[in-house]
Amino acid sequence: MTTMFREVRVSSLLIGLVGLACCSVGLVTATAQSPQPVATLQAPAADRVTVPLSDPSRVALIDVSLVSGSITVRGANRKDVMVVAHPEGDRPSRRYDAEANGLRRIPQTAGFRISEEANRVRITADSPNRGLSFEIEAPQHTNLKLSTVNGGEILVENIDGDLDVSNTNGGITLNGVAGAVNAGTTNGSVRATMTRVTAQKEMAFTSLNGTVDVTLPPATKANLRLRSDNGDVYSDFDVQLAPSAPAVEENASGNGRYRIRRNRSIVGAINGGGPEFELRTLNNNVYVRKGK
């Protein structure tokens, strides 16, 4: 089959100015002592793009990478991918610009790029300095690779696949998802409700400064590795705790033959054990819940 490649580029720049005759704000001559505030026009509306897949019968991968903005992905009964891009408010520089006195500031918003090749849909913003959030509808059976850094939340609903989700300054919420999950954030909470887990696949849910709260199907077979350095760990599963002993390692530095390392993680099996599921945070609580 011939590989298909598509790329969509959208650049949003609001350039239309209301005619001066219709404008209620007149130009005022400003002095250096009393600079005239620069007016900003309304930001543009959202852009909507539908991306066909090379082979709708196969599972797609949606890869979204942002510096500033939120990501929402919802599973739906469809064979393509719909992307709605929401430009966020343009933040003007706080530095006083004497040459802009008497002028209106025209807001700029981030453009974005979408490419599709062999069922991989890649979505990125053109500018890391301007916020842009995405709402995406995809086939329910889809793999995801999502990441954002500053001030954005990640929400995934009704998706069945391999989910690799990363955030830095925001939370992660996974509702009604199935498959295998690797979700981690630094400054935010990780909350997941799973309807099915992939057999014999490891999973991880981690945060540094947030809650980790995961609901698993009641028949899930797993070995849990649970840890909170400055919080507590809770579960309504019957966790069969494994005996824990300090690990002894050879020291190759020559200063001593052995090194003792004590890992304070709680290790235990549910429903007889299975692949390892890690749930860990530093400065909050960990919850492992049994689904209905």
C-alpha cells in the first residue's frame, strides 16, 4: 500500500481593525509622563480540522506535544480525527513601548501543524510562547502520546489503547479509559478510572506534588508498588503484602564491599498478582480504588 502523507498548517493572526469612523475610542496624544494604554482587539475563534486516516481499519496513534495549553481527547464512533484548536489569550509584553502610543495592539495567536502518515496524527503548535489548547475526537480504539508543560490540563475520556501521558505544571485526568497507561506529572494530580487493563502490561501513575488516585476493575491481577514520601496510601482492594528486606549491593568503588539500600515502597499483590503497577507521589496521598 502506498504510504499517504497529509499536513495541515493553520496560522491564526487577527489583522482586521474596526474603521476609525466606527470606533468609539479615539486616538489620544500621550506624553512620556502619562503613556496611553494600548487597546487589544478580540481574539479569533477556534479552528476546526478533520483529519482522515490512511487506513481507518487500523488503530491510530495521536501524538500531541505542547509547551503551553491544554489537551482533551475523547473517543467517539468515527473513522477519522477531528481537531478543534482554541487560541488562548495573547499576553502583551509588560515593557513600555513609547513608539506604540496611540496605536491599537493587534493580538497574535499560535498557529499549529497537523500531519498524518500511516495512521500517525502529529499535532504541534508553531510558537512555544503563545498558548493553544486542543479538543480532539478520535476513534475509541486509539493509542495516545500526549504532553504539555505550562498551565494546561490533560483530559482523556472513553479511549481504549496504549496511553502515554505527560504533564509538568498541570493535572492529568483519565475517565473511562481502557488498555495500558503511563501517566506522570510534576505539579498536579493524576486521576484515572479504568474500565479494562491490558493483560501482562505494566503501568505507572506518578506525581511529585499531587494526588495519585486510580480506580481499577475489581478483577484486576497486578503487583502493586505504592509509595508516598509525605502522605498516606489507601486502598479497598485486598492487598497481599509481600515481605520486604533491605537490598544488598556490591560496591565497586573500592571503599567497601557492600552497600545497603532500603526501599520504602509498599509491595503487594491483588487477585493473585500480575504485572507491576506503580503508584507514587512525593507530597500527597495515593488511592487505589476497586471499581464497580
